[in-house]
Amino acid sequence: MDENMQNYELAFHLNPNLEEAKAVEIKQNIEEILIQNGGVITFSSNPAKIRLSYLINHMGNSYFGYTQFGLPNKESLSHINDQLKLKPEILRYLVIKMPSESEKKQAALKQMKLREKAGKRTTAKTKAPAPVNKELDKQLEDIIGNL
């Protein structure tokens, strides 16, 4: 995928009263909307019927699916939102911004540097010699010798 593209994930709940084939068809329609607005689909899951933790529109179940995609510009996202709002079969949806490849690399480098610093602090602490208490050592030897 292009470096200039921003990665997103679209998660959606569909009406549970639909037939499974119709739910898959709606997922394909959602993907078409993404593609028409310049999106590039990187991963997609078929909707599966699930039990909800709380009711959505007085329904305890839904078909849940998600799609990961990239968009070249942010303006396309508002067009996608406008089109998804018009679909009555979609009970609820959420689009979240995913980290790009460069952001993932930067986060990994930052994590490695933090681990190095933590390792240096731990190494410095363990290298410091323990204070010697000769009187305490003598008492311990006496106790061990009497056993």
C-alpha cells in the first residue's frame, strides 16, 4: 500500500433479522462504497451473527463484521460516513484510524530505546556491591555452625 495512505478500520453491526447471504451482500456494498471513494481494502471479514452485550435499537443480536482499508485523503472519509448513514440495515458502525507503517516503526524504535534504558538501570543496580557487615556475617556463621 502507498506510504501516503492513512489506514482505517470500519467495524459494523447489521440487522440480525437479515439472512446470512443478505448480510454478506451488504458487506460487499460497504466495500464498494470504500473503493468508490478511493479506498484500498487490505482485509475484510464476513459478518458473523453475535450476541450483543447491550441492546442496539432494541436488538440483542447482530451480524458483526469489519474491514481494514487505506484512504489517500481525509475528505473521502466524510463521503463514506454520509453514504453509510443512509443504509438502514447498518445498526451501528465505527471508523477508527489505524497507525501507518511508519508510525508502527517509530513506536517499535521508541519501545526498544525504553527497554535499553530500563536494562541499563537494572544492570547498574545489580553491579553495585552489597555492603559488607562483618559482625552480621560472624553471627550467621555461629548460628549455622551450631545447627
